[in-house]
Amino acid sequence: MSLLAEMNQKALNLGLPISVHFDITYRCNERCVHCYLDHDDHGEMTTAEILDVLEQMADAGVFFLSLSGGEVLMRQDFFEIVERARQLLFNVKVKTNGVMIREKEAARLRQLGIEQVQISVYSHRPEVHDAITKLPGSLKRTIQAIRFLKAQGLKVVLANVLMVGNFSDQQGVIALAKELGVSYTLDPTITPKMDGDRSILALRIPGTDLKQIFQNQELVGNVEEFCAPPPPPGEDIMDGFPCSAGHTACYISPYGDVFPCVQFPLPSGNVRQQKFLDIWRHSPQLNEVRSIHARDLPTCSTCAHVGTCTRCPGLAYMEGNMRGPSTADCEKSFQRTGIPSANMLRQTGAAYAGPLIQIQALANSTPDHVF
Amino acid sequence: MAEKYIARSKAIAARLVGGEMMVMSAADSTFFTLNEVASAIWQAADGRTPLAEIVAAKVCQEFEVDPEQAQRGADRFVDELSQHGILLVSDQPLLDSSPSPEHP
């Protein structure tokens, strides 16, 4: 076990929130077609409120702090927030589109000693990237920002959200990341909007494209190992938790709402009304999330993929049941291994168990009903 | 022998987790956990107190360790952390360092 994994385990044992994703604004200068946020300002926390929350988080034991949005630089106090976060010795990662980062901002981020900057890039072609962000010239400015940050010696990760409109540009983005000398990460997950609107799910890439990703050695390493059928789950798997949401990690919105994760919109408290640590320790919602083990999942506990699935409890919650399956992850498990999930078999039994049903139907049917 | 002064780098992240100090260098993402003795030295690294004084006050007294053994251990610890830029070392006081971490 790595040192980091040991510390995560220790935080889990001690009930510490070691990681927090903090969206400091939902305002943005881009209007990405797949974005799940409402960009209007409905009453963001003030500078003083945010600085106070940072202190509370440091007292509570938070170490990894992701500052995100919206576009973080839309806040005029962004650098004041980062400066305080670094004084409090957080490991700070910043997620941004980079459009507002020039030499001066890059130098300031370097001076403040942040760990990493993650920048969204959707394509190496301006006509595709800018069509997704709906901000003309955005790719050019984003690439300039990456160069400014690299020139300062900062670690930059290029994050490539894949959707139907940019899937074919994935290799181009990988090549761009190489040319810029930055890391590359992809995310094929499109999530429903925070208000429950599911229309943007139409942008999700189809399963066949997912399969192509899972068989790309450059992305997954050993393809045979990555796509291998799941081993039978042991007791440790059945007693385990799906992810860190609510266990060692949580999410705070610009309005002070606390959720188990940015992808898990279960309201669990508000730092304007309660201390962060009180919410973390005593929120009934967070405690309910913590109480759920793999064996408590009605469908997923019977699934062959239970030990290896990337099941997101937040996406399951958005589908109506935090103990239920997340169909996007069922699809991933299926495309990765070729083995349908328990949820797929339950929902579309006839389709997946087709041959057996057909034999039964033929035997019991008159010739008129065969076709 | 010249005095040795140590100060915590500003390019680190740190937090005390269950008695152990987690430290990560922003420069190379190296991750360290410090035990109680190392944490005591790290927290006392204010850039103004000589290492020998820190060892005498924070290690020998609080952990009842033989002075020579404690000094050797402290020197090794300081060497290793300084190689990763987590501690700054000088034979002069490091005046630009903060007196103590606010939230280790």
C-alpha cells in the first residue's frame, strides 16, 4: 500500500474529511454545451465567509483542496482565497478553463505554491472546442494559458471531457497534451444538470465508443488486464464502500451547501447555518451515505461487477436511488468486459438472454407466431 | 562545527492526521508522513532556532532520546527533507520563515 493510500485509510478510520472539492462560483465565461450548472449568481458566499470555511476545513483535517467552479477566476477575490488556502497549508488544485490566465496570473499561482492546475480542453481544433464552450477564441486563450503555466514550472493536467461532438478529436487532444508537455486525462461522463434536467445526457458517447477507449493501450495500460472478467467478490468487497464520497471527501457549493460529492447532489447541510465539522460529523444524510456497504445494494450486490465497477452513488442518486445502480457505470462495465451487469439483465432480460427466450418461444408457439 | 538552521519551505502542504504529519512537496509531489519525533522537529523549524537546540529541547527532553543518537537522526531527517525542498537549511538564520505553521 502506498503512503498516500495508507493516509487515506487512516483518514477513513478516523472519520476525517481529507479531501474537499470547493466550487467557489458557478459563474463562468464559457457556456459549455454539456455543463450541468446554472451560471447565474444566486447568492455566492462572500470573501469573509469563504475564508472562514477554509479555516474550519483546516481545523477539521482537510488536506486536499480542489478549487473549482464555474470559472474560479470570475471571482475577483480568487487569489485572496488561494493565498489563504496556502497559508493554511492545503494541497491546492485549481480547475479552470484558463481563459483568464495570462503571465501575471500564472506567476502568482506559482508563487502561491499550488499543486496542480487542471484545464479543460475539448478538441485540438478551434472550431470544435469553441463550439462546445460557445466562446469564440477560447481554445487559443486556453492553450496560451497552458504555456504560461508551464513556463512557470507548474504541473498542468489537460482534462478532456468526451461527448458525441468531440469524440473523434480525442487523439488530437492527446497529441496536443504531448506537444505542450502536460498530462492528459479523459472523462466520458456527462452528468444530468443540477436541477434534474437530463436533456444533456443525449451528449453521452455511445457504448461502442466507450469500448474503443477501454481498448486503447495508451489510455488504460494493459488492455487484457483492464478488460478482464471481474473476479468473484470476496467478503472485503461486500463490506466495502463504493467511493470516498461522504467517507473521506465532500463537496461545498458557492452557496455553502455541503454534498457528499460534486456528482452527488444530496443536500447534507449548509456552512452558513452550521459549522463544517458539525455537518461532516452529524449530518443524517452523510451518515446515511456512510452506512451503505456493497452488500446493501439490492441489485449491484448480485452483480458480477460489484468488485470492479466504477459505480457512482451520486449518479445512482440522480437516477432515483442512492442504493441503486448507475446505468452509465453499468454500461462502462459491460463495454469494458463484454459481461452485462445485473441491472442490464434485470431491465432488459429478453434482449440479453435473447437466445434462450427465443428457443422457448419457438417451442411454445404456432408457426404463425414465430416471425 | 557551524550551527545549522532549518525552516519549512513555503511550497509544501501539510496536515496532522492522527498524530502523523502528512507533508507534500508542491515542487515534485513527493509525499511524506512524519512520525511524532520528526513532526516535532518539523514544527519547530522556524528558521531562527539552531537545529541542535531543537533536538535538545524537542527530541531529547520530550522523547527521552540519547543526544548523540537524536542528533544523528535529526541530521539524516533534515538532509532527506531538504533534498526534496521541504526543509530549507542554512548555516545562518533564515529570517523569511514563518514562526510556526498555522494549521499543521
